[in-house]
Amino acid sequence: MSDLSGSAQVGRASALAKRAISPRWRWLSLVALLIAVTCLRLSAWQFDRLAERTAVLATAATRAEAPPLALDALGTLEGLLSLPASELAGYTMRRASVRGWFDHEHDEALTMQVVEGRLGVRLLSPLRVSGIDAAVLVDRGWLPVDYDRPIKWLPFRISGRVAIEGRLRPGFRRPRTGLADAEAGLVHDLDLDQLAATLPYPLLRLVLVESPEAGTHTADALPLKRELQAPQSDLPHLAYAVQWLAFAVIVVGGYIGLLASTAGPVRTLPRVRPSSQ
């Protein structure tokens, strides 16, 4: 009985294969194959991206635990200013400290920033580093959307020498919308090259995100500061990889089901036992 069942399955598979390459079905079979292969390739690409991002996140987590970097130490900032962008990215998430004074005449605010569901801006102030003719852009924290013009930043000006601690992050660029140019001092991305061109001194191509001081953090304190956290996972790439793999299975399974539903039953000839005579 099992031999007959196995023979029927082989016969049906052979019939479906012949039907798939028949003149009537060959082009549809080719399209289904191309779609399945494309989905598998996209799934493999997402798995590769997942592996790359996992390595990047592991590196960022290691940097986050490294000892603080004193940017105003002798030769430190000068060395960072001379590094190319590819090497400078290796300092992302590194804890750093710096001493100097704010150049509030060049304050800006980064627009379209959401904190706890509230829209606002992030106050950015260049800090002239003590003993060095250079500056570091400090992200001083979040302000409500009402603080959308330089005159409203006056209460947050700090005179004299300050010491800032935080974490380093890279700049970024977003597509131009033209909305951010409506008010002087508002920027819609952290284009550090563009910002450096407006300053009379060299600027580090990293942003120091100021950390909240211990014991002074309250929900009402402005600018609102949050510790910059290293990303812990990268689930989207895994989800996309599984999604494309599922699409490939659906396409192949659905096409086989279509072939089977339109094919006639496979007939198997009964076995004839040899005569015992």
C-alpha cells in the first residue's frame, strides 16, 4: 500500500512539473520563479544588514562604557579635528567632557524634535574650548515648540566658563523642505559642515549631547535633558528578512496550489502480478 502511495505522489509531482513547463504555463511559472528568487534575495540582504547592524550596535555599546574623553585636554581636540569622517565616527556614543564658554551669538535650534509625544526644538550652542581656538557644538536639551525664535532662548544663556559632560553623536542631513528657513536660527538637520562654514573658528564634526546633572533632573527643567542611550537592538531588519522569506514561501506555495487545483487526477496503472503458472 505504501508503494502505491509513494508512486502516486511521485506521479503527481511529475505531472505538476510537466504542467509548469508546458506552453500554457511556462511564462507564469517564470514570473512566479522570478518573484520568489527576488524575495529570497531581499531576505538574504536584510539578514546581511542585520549582521552588520548587530556588529555596529555591539561596538557602540562598548564605546558607551569607555572612560570619558576630556576634549579640552592637551592635543585631544586638535587630533579629533584632523581625523577624516570615517575615523571620527568611531567616537560616536563616547562619553566626553569639555570646559569653555558658550558663544550664544551663534545659537541655533533643531526643529521637529519630539519628546514624550510633545513637539519642540533642541537648543544648540557652540562652546569655545578653553585654551584652543576651536569649538564643540553642544546639544543643551529640548524646548517646547513655543521656543521657536532666538529671542526666547535668552533666559538660557550662560555667561562665563562652564564644564559640560555628555555623549558624542554624529551630525545628520535631512531632505530640504524650506520650512526651517522661515525663521533665522532654526535648522532642520545637523549639517555640521554647513554650520562650521558660518563660524569664525574650527568646529568639531561631532555633537556633544549634554547629560542631565545628577540630582537636578526634573520634568519641568528647561532645556529638558535626557541621557543619550546606545541603541539596544535592531529588530526592523530581522522583521523585514522574515517578511521577504514568508513572501517567497507564499508565492511558491500558492503557485503550486494553483497548478494542483487545475490539474486532473493522476492515474496510476494497477500492478499486474506475474502468473504463478
